Amino acid sequence: MAGCGPVGKTARAIPATSGRVSPLTVIPEGCRTWRRLRSLPDVNRHMGSRRSSWSLNPPPISSRFAPRLVPRTPFPGVPSPTTVRGTLDHTPPTTPVQSGHGRTRKAGLPARLLVPCLLLVLAPGCATLRPTVPAPPSFAFDHPESTRLGQALAPAQKQHPGESGFGILEYGLESLVARAALADAADQTIDAQYYIYDSDEAGSILAEHLLEAADRGVRVRLLLDDYNLGSDSDLLALSVHPKIQVRVFNPLFMRPRWARVLDYAMHFRSATRRMHNKLFIVDNEFTILGGRNVGNDYFNVRANSVFRDFDILIAGPVTAQASTAFDQYWNSPWSVPALALSLRTRTAADLENLRHKLKARVKNAALFAEEYAEGRDRYLTDLADDGKSLVWAHGEIVADPPRKIENASPGTRPVANRLDEEFARAKHEVLVEAAYFVPTANEIGSFQKLRDRGVDIRLVTSALDTTDVSMVYCAYQKYRRDLVEAGVDLYEYKVHPPQGRREHKWYRLRPSYSALHSKVLVFDGQTSWIGSFNLDPRSHDLNTEVAVVVDSAELSAKLAESINEDRLPTRSWRVQLQPDPRPAAAGLSGKPSQVVTWTGEIEGEPVTLFHEPMSFRKRLKVFFLSKIPYIDDQL
């Protein structure tokens, strides 16, 4: 079943003027033919001006991706691409092209000057599609009740008709054990969709369990975004297995990571629109959804410090909604078979070499092996034991469609729209833990309206030392004072020491957290939100996202408890406005001005700081990064 194929039944075309070559010929970007195609008016319209690069309308996939396809017959004068089957055209236009900055220039001149030099450096890393690799559509298993997991869950489902089971996975190692245990119990299918999949110990552990499932005859579909992809060779070797299919979403043209900066520079708008979804679905019966990617930092494998994050385990009917969302992406023309990205045919020897590599990496993860051996059987038993590990309630999966990366509009932003609706419905309290938080002026105004209605807003986000993306913090800190003035009870999560073990939970490890990665909300103590959606412009307008909304006071209480623990002074700085104690701060009225302060604990002692809790060097870094223009819309 390992198979790949063309990007879709049809391909978007670049308008041509004359000339043809053979059908489905692949033109590597950078060659003379592509240099001529680059000078076409339509392509230059998408790549010319920096001002237009911030538009929400991305270039068509054919304007940045190989193979470059154009229609069989010329159609001069057409202002935009059309979707047709086609052949390649390499005849440049004869008329001057208007640049994005208003000056008339000779068509294609910059490309003729730059591309030959770039080819000398980057040609070894160029990749092309192999259109002969098939990519047949496939769909979720439609009889989950016949599997072992379905049969184990059947008694609980009879007691809770129409409801699904939900369990919060708060700790990283617990979440990895859950994935591995479910993979071991799979009978028919495993579908996995991730933004990041690292080729480290955690990624190797999961890959081993996927391979073991495939060896038992389980169909495995692995869909990964290309932006942070770790290793092409591992993916290609996995694809050799007859029961494993691997596809890459919105793949970049330059395969080596060191060469991708050129792809981002040439096709910024389309290359930076990514699939941010995270789903792990087994037998169309169980789903794990949330903020975690696959990597050591997310699952606390080997690392002493990890991301603070949440996943949620879903059992029952809501999983069918997750499978529908996965199928939409899997069968999308943006999902390209991994084998189509390779110039070399992979063999069984490559798969065998991968098995040896995975075993070698997994040996370094002794901590996981210990926890897995102790917790696996008990974990699977708890899943089937209603009342211990699952909360039964009504829920709903909300997912953006794949076409969002082509054009963000109200119709392609159901996740953002649903979150706006939940905020608008809030009556008493909203709890938010959002690692990447970049509000807009409109959102701050919405917070102010909620406060005017008496709704309390308590928000935990990252301090500079607990974010892995400094640019996001730089954008957020511009709005910090406005948030506090609007009445938001604001906290900045900080690095804190390891926590004590909770004996009543099956897992042992509660590590020191070095970075916040959560995307969870609780509305009025009744509605829980867990997913991949960050409260920033990138999730709203650029990336595709997925979330689950659960109507349950019991589940909301558990999630709220965790968020409120993260608000404690040992874990977070409380951001407030207080009078400036410095003598020079008093104005003409004689009253001191209000300044932003940070209140928390250091080594058990309460402290209040009148400057950001960071070194002078970091404050200087924040100052300069915050001056980069237009960056907020890309975060």
C-alpha cells in the first residue's frame, strides 16, 4: 500500500504564450526553462513586491512548486491561472513587466542574473516530483466496533449513548505512552498527522510502534507538514513497508534544510503557510489531539526540561469527526507522497537499515522503557474502565479545511470562528493558557467588552525565558500594558523546579518545565477547549488548525485546576500596574505614574519587580526584535 502519485487529478497552470514540450515534464526550479517561466506576468505578480507579500491570498501551488505545468494550448491575456491538465511551456513574454514597486523593467532580468549562480550552489539539493508514483485516495476504517478497542469500549458506550469519553493527558511521557499503547492495540488502522516529527528518541519510539503495527497488518497513514521535517531518508524508508503510507503536506522544493531559506525567500507566502494540526487516530475509535508534536522536548524523553503542554484522549463517536478531518487532508492535492520527493528508488534494504537505526536510538530512552513497561497494561485497562480515566460528555471536533493555505477567509477559518463564538458566549469567567499569544487591537477591545459585562479573564502566557520563539514574545509585549489596562488578569509562565509526585496517578514523572506550549481554554467552568490553535495571527490566518470543544463541567474542572496551578507565584509572574516608587515618577499632580510590575516568588520569597524578569542582554534583544516591521502578521 505504500504509494504516491501526482499532486492531484488536475494541476494549476501558469499562463503561457506559445510553445509546448512533452506532457508532465518536470522542470527543476533554477534551470533555463524555469528562468523563462519566472518572467511570466502572473508569476511575477505573486513574487514581485514586498507589500503584496503580506496579502492573505497565496500564489497558486504551481507558481512555486515542481512540476511546473502549463496548458496544452496557449491562452495569452488570461490574468490568472486556471486548473487544467497540461504540458510545459517555456516561451517568455515579449512585453515588459511592471514590477511590484511601479517601475517598468525587462521581463525576467533578475532571474537571469541570479539563478545561474544559485544553481552552482543549490543544484545538488534540488528535488523533483515523480508523477509515476501513485497516490490513491483512502479513507478511515468504517467498522471500529469490530476491533479489540471497539469491543473494550462497547460497555461504556452503552451506558453513555451519544457521548464520547475524554481524558486529559497533562504530562509528556504519559502522552507518549498513550500513543504507543494504542498503537500496540490497533487492529485495522493508525492515522497520524503532525506539524513536527523529529528523528530523535521520541520519534524513533513512535516509529518503532508504528512499524510493529504495520508488521501485524495494520494500515498506517502518516501525514507530516514539511516546514520542520526532520529526515527525508527515514520517511522514505518507512514508505517501503507495504502497509505504511507517508505523505508530506505543502512540500518545499528545496529538500536539504540548509537550502530551504531560498524557497522561503522566493515563495514566502505559500511556503510559510503550514499544516499545524496534530492528530493520532487508532481504528477510528480513539484519538489523541492537542498541542504536542513528536519529539523529545514534547514527551520528556531524555530531556531534563520539556514543554508544558496538554493533549486530550478521545474515545467513541467524536473520533469519527477527527477521521473525517484527517481524510480531507490526506486526499488533498496539497498532500504529496514522500516517495515522489526522492530521486532514488527505495528498497527493502533501506527499511531494514531504518529498523536498526530506530533500535539504536531507542536504547538511549531508558526512562520511557521503564515507564512504558510499568504503565502500558494498566493504562489500557483504565481505558476500558468507565469512571476512572475518562469523562463522558458531548464534544465536537473543529478543523480548518486544507484549502485555508490557499486563501484565508471566513469560510476557511472555522476554528478561529468557533473560538470567537465561545468568547462571545462567555458569561462569568474565561481561563486561558496560551504559549504564543499575540493579540490585535480588536481582540483587546473584545476583552474590554467582556470585562464590561463582568466576565473575568485570566490568561497565562510565556515569559521570555519560557518561549521557544522569541519573536512571539517581542510582538506580545507591545500589547501587555493594554491588556492589563483592559482588565485582563495576566500571568507570564516562568521556569520552575520539578514538582512533587502525585501518588494517585499512574505516571511518576513531573518534570521541570522550560517552555510553555499549551493552547487550552475553559469557558464558564463548563466548556473546555484543547487543540493546536495559538492565539496569534498565524493560527488565525495562515496555518491550518484543529481543536476539540467539550461540554462538561467535570472535564472543565480538571483542566481549570491545571491552569490555576500554573498561575501560582512559584510558576508564573503576575503582571500588574502599580505606582512607580521612583521619586522622579511623580507628575505635576504629585501622584506617581502607573508602571507594569511582575510579582512572584524567587527561592520561596515573594518579590515585585519593576523591570522585566530578564537580563539586560535579553532586554536589549527584545528591544531590537520588536522593531522589525510587519512581523506581527507572520507570528
